[in-house]
Amino acid sequence: MFDVDWMGLLTREVLRERGAALIAESCAWAVGLSDQPHHERRAGRLVATGLTVGERAAHGRPLAGEEDGRLELGDARPGSFQDALNMLGADGRVQAERFDDEVLVPFVADTCRLAAERARTSRRAAWEELADDLGEDPRDLLDVVRAGGWEAPLRIDAEHLVLAALGTVPLIEVEAEGLPLSLVRAAEATARAAAAPEPAPVPDDSLAGALFLARAALEESGCTVPVRPEEADLLLVALGDNGLEPDEVTAVLPHLPVEEATISRIAATLAAR
């Protein structure tokens, strides 16, 4: 029986070090909950109560119902962050499930990764022995972490940490604390979406034969890959020698490792014929 306890202790140590960051992420996640319509389950049906979550909290009424929610989140102070975690969303899910998926799971995974990096650096021999016991490559940190099973118990520790800090705090105060970071996260998401590359074009099934010939022609042509503009004529000759018609050349070029300038030059050559 191998001993992995030292690694479990290290993950908890790193979690404690990152406690402030976890609280900040939790506050940022909560931003906007008060503005959402409040729902509850009546006679087994999910219905809107006609108030927003914030309005219901302001009236001192519980956000979570008795039919749903997690037992460990019960007996929460009405309108508190813990109460909000235990309430239902418009999709019928308890908000705590969303919090797990969107905050705790990724945060704990990152914490375990950081702990693994520290272990590999500061306790190299022990780390390699541990990876060997788990049947994993010590260079593959995430595989070792998954095999070690440290994430599940650490998520429980992370949840306890959040509830100890924010559980009894009114939701509106948690949201106010998290607003600056939530704006940063929203800006980051917008930037990622703007920078996302366009998906590569998917070849039409009808081009399968022409694409096969084109790839063979490219390989036989001796052109560098991706094909530069100065080799456009060489590639065009090779494609023609392999039996591709001009319209087929135009159709297959976007699916070959060819620079955009090369495609433009070949298109201009074909248009001039």
C-alpha cells in the first residue's frame, strides 16, 4: 500500500495559500444573482414567484425551498450567500451545482496542478516514486493528479472554506465585493471570444477524390510546407499534372497547407488564363 498522504497535505496547504483568491472568485461568481427571477417548486412544479432574488431577500424571505437543496446548506440565514447557493435556478438546478461546476471544480483542479508542480520541484524523488506507484508518467502532472484522487476531498475543503467566509454574509454584500473581479472576468471572456480562430474549412465529400490527388501532387512537387507565394506556379503545375481542373484547384487549395498569399496568386493566374 503506497502512501500518498504527503501529497494530500500539500494540496490542502496550497489551497490555504490560495484561500483569498477562492473567496474573490466566489464573490465574482455571485454577481448578478440578485437580479435573476426567483423560482421555487410548488406541488412538484418549478414556478416563478414574481420577485427577483434580490427583492425576496430584501423582504427577509428564504431563497431556498424545503423540497430542494442540499442538506448541508440547510438552515441558512434568509438572503445570505449560503441561502442563495441552495435556491433553484430557472433550469431547476440548485445554484450550488452551478457553483461547483463553474468555481470549485476548476479552482481545485488548478490548485492540484500547482501543488503537483511544487512537489515535482521540491520533492522530485518522492514525486517520481509516487507517480510510479500510481502507474503514471511523472512528467504528466494532470494524469498523476487524476490517479491520486486528491481533487474530490479538496473540493470539500474548498466548499467549507467558502462557507466559513461567506456563508452568513448577505448575498447583496457578496455581490458588491465581487463586482470588480466579475468585470475583469467578463472582459477576459470577451477577449478570448474575439481571439478565437475561425474553424478550419471542412472539405466537401465530393472533393475527396480531388483532394487526394492534390495532396499527392503537393508531396511530389517538392514545395515547402506551407507553400509560399514564390512557389505558387510550381504547385499549380503539379496540380495540373495530376489531372486537377482549374475549378477543382480553387476548391481544394483552402484544405492544403498553403499560405493565403499563395492561394491568391494561384487564383489570379487561373483567372488570367
